[in-house]
Amino acid sequence: MVTKIALVEDNPSLQRRFLLNFSFFEEIEVLFCSPSGEQFLSEIEERNDNGHDLPSVVLMDIELPGITGIDATLALKESHPDIEVMMITVFEDEERIMDSLRSGASGYLLKDEPPEVIVSSVAELIAGGAPMTAKIARKIIAGIQSPEKNRDKPSSKPGFDLSERELEIIKLLVNGKSYTQTAEILIISPHTVKTHIKNVYKKMHVHSKASLVKIAIKKGII
């Protein structure tokens, strides 16, 4: 069985290396490669709208121009929860690992893994597993076994590049305020509120107030 995948990687030389390596394996097919999270999400929606094949697995870099791979994963999972995501990155710090898993990723590999390991990990992911580079798994275990070291550590904010005014509006919406009530509280026009909301939707890759509130709460934006 051939597993259809997508690759999100902004480094052209790494793109070429991955694509060349994957070409030697009949069990996977690369549908497309995107250099940014925004372009990846756009490609997914375009394929979905046109009835084209969607990937079963996405190999996602973390450090990307624009939104991060973590935020792109969160946005993808909002609209396509059945698509599996495996991070492929150079980062080994516990914060990025845990943020990736919280966003919806089910695997975490380092980029120096041999291609056969990446391909076998794709199969493991499809079979319901959670493949991880050994040292990454040890870091997660260490974090679970020593929870006190992170007990007082504040959670990191997602990289949505939200303004202070946008954060104020999101907080009011999360607290159940309507657009009209939000405008009255902030002493601005309803039209201005709607303009800010439109910008927030674009930055956070959501299309409804419900999705906005859900992500805001999940990611600790406010």
C-alpha cells in the first residue's frame, strides 16, 4: 500500500535531499512540497476544494518563514483531524517537543535520521504508532518523571503575531462577548471590530468565532 505524504520544508537543498531519498521507496508518494506553513495550508484547502488527493501524513518542519510548523499543525488539525503530522526538525528542546505534540503532531524525528527510518516511521504512524527519535522519547520521559522542574514555568505563546488590540478582542470573545458588546467596551465601532477579527482569522487560519475561541483557549493566547 502506498502512503501519500506532503513535505513542509523551507530549505531548498533539504527539500531536494528528502525528495531524492524518498524516490527510492515505493511505499510512499510525495504529493507536494511547501516552503512555508501558509503555502502548505493553502495547498491543502485548494486540493480539498477541487477533490484532489490529500496526504495521509505530513512531514512538518518547525522553523519556517511566517507561521511556525507548530501553528501550521494546529491549523491543519482544526480542519483535517485525520491527517497525521510528524515533525522533522533539528530542535531537541523539551518546549518545542511538547508544543508540537500539543498542537496535534503524533511523531517527532530529527532531520539526521536515515531515510529508511523516516519511511518506516511513516508506516508506523499510519498503523497508529507515535514514532520518535530515541533521544526525543527520553526527553519526554524525563519531563514526565520530573514534572516539578516545569511546574512554575509559564506556557509559551504561539507565533500568530497578534497585536495588543487583537488580543484584547480575542479575550472579550472568549469571555462570551458579542462583536457589538466588544465594540462598546473598547469604545470603537463594530466595523473596526470586524476588521480586527478578519485580520485575526487570517493570522490564526480559522474561519469561525467558535474555532477562534477554541484555539485561543487551547494555545493559551489570553
